[in-house]
Amino acid sequence: MTHQKIALITGANKGLGLETAKQLSALGYQVLIGARNEAAGEAAAISIGPNAHFVHLDMALPATFRAAAQFIAETYGKLDALINNAGIGPDNGQKPSEVPMALIRETFETNVFGLLELTQALLPLLRKSDAGRIVNVSSILGSLSLNADPSAQLGDWRSFGYNGSKAAVNMFTATLAFELKDTPIKVNSAHPGWVKTDLGGDAAPMEIVDGAKTSVRLATLPADGPTGGFFHLDDALPW
Ligand SMILES: NC(=O)c1ccc[n+]([C@@H]2O[C@H](COP(=O)([O-])OP(=O)(O)OC[C@H]3O[C@@H](n4cnc5c(N)ncnc54)[C@H](OP(=O)(O)O)[C@@H]3O)[C@@H](O)[C@H]2O)c1
């Protein structure tokens, strides 16, 4: 088994995922670039350098999870960090009373079911690490406390699909962290901030390089770091 740290980042061909991979690579990690599009994933890996390798992962295709787990097991024998970053928000701006079911199903398939099933497939490899870290990239929009407060400054972003999917991701963080509390594995949710990406849009105040910092911090937590938390940078957020 290799002594180098191995990190897998989903949705790593662009945006926050690519930047998270770059920053972990700069820290000496071997980074696995999870992407559904082979050309985009290969290009992202090449842009980082020899410490990066493309792994085909489509969050809507569980067969790709099993193939990725097999590849990682055969090549590295372990996984030190899983950054569940891939995410979509196709119902942004839609009213919960009118949103088409197809958008809700698509959102939950990628943001929740895919994330859960991939994590299950990779957990045996994370258990082989002496310091496994799972980062579930959530959003402050997944906070039940804030969504339940009509005065909370969430703008127009009160869609059920995206916000509900991130609330479910947070529940996965809390329940999995509890299950793993007597192991070295730490499980946390990350809110990157409102970041200039294809998803965040041009009006976002944060640059990508800063948006990736929360995921990188949670992927590299020391042994006495937190588990079962929801963070933006060093700050704990309301569930
Ligand atoms: N930007 C923000 O302000 C913000 C705020 C809070 C939370 N977040 C969260 O941060 C994460 C990254 O978002 P981002 O802002 O970097 O958005 P982005 O630039 O749109 O990137 C999203 C990534 O997810 C991938 N993806 C989507 N569906 C997929 C699927 N079925 N299988 C595999 N990959 C898939 C995309 O791949 P393709 O290129 O193939 O589509 C892309 O690599 C998301 O979970 C998002 O909810 C972002």
C-alpha cells in the first residue's frame, strides 16, 4: 500500500472540485479527478500534473462507483479523503408548489442518492486509511434553521429540490459521523460560500480559490479535528 495520501474529488473537471483537487495536489496528495465526461476529466488531470488521475464517475450511474472502487483498491489499496463535491441545482428559482417532479428526481439522484451510494462503495477503502476523511459538499441553502426563518437572507433561493437535497446531505453527514464515531474516519459537511462558478454565477462575491478552502480544510483535518459538523471555513453553521 502506498504511503502517499489519496483523495478522490467528484465533479472535479471544473469549478470548486477542480480547485479543491489543485489545492490537495499542492499539499502532496495523489488526486483522483472524478468526472462524468472523459475528455473534461482527462484535461483537468493534465492541467494539474502527474499527481492527478482521471476516474470516470457519473453520479447518476452506480456502475461507475463500483468500477472506481475496484480501480482504487487495485491501484492504491486505500482512500484517505473522499470529497463529495459534484452537485446540481436545476430547480433554482422554481416554486415548491409548481416545480416539475423530473427536476426534483434529477437533483436528488445526483446530490443525494449518488453521493450516498458512492460513499458506501468507497467506505471499505476509507477504513484502510489511518485517517479517513469524508467531505460532503453541502450549502448554507440546506440549513433547515435558515429556511424555516422567513427573515433569513436567502434571497430568492428557496427552492425545494436544491435546498432539500443539501438538507438530506447534511443528515447523511450527521448519521454517518455517528455510525463511525469510534473509528478514525471524520465526516463533515462543507459550505464553500457563494462562489463564482457556473453554478454560483458571476454575481457571487467569492473567488474559486477561496471557495475550495473549506473542503480542503475538512479533507485534511488532524486527528483531534471535528466530526459530524457543518462548516464554512473555520465557522460552524446552523443545521
Ligand atoms: N458555487 C457556489 O456558490 C456554491 C455554494 C454552495 C454550495 N456549492 C456546491 O459546491 C459543489 C460544486 O459546485 P460548483 O459551484 O463548483 O458548480 P459547477 O462549476 O457547476 O460544478 C459542478 C460539478 O459537478 C459535476 N456534476 C454534475 N452532475 C454530475 C453527475 N451526474 N456526475 C458527475 N459529475 C456531475 C459537474 O460536471 P459537468 O461539468 O459534467 O456538468 C461539475 O464538475 C456543488 O455540490 C454545489 O452545490 C456551490
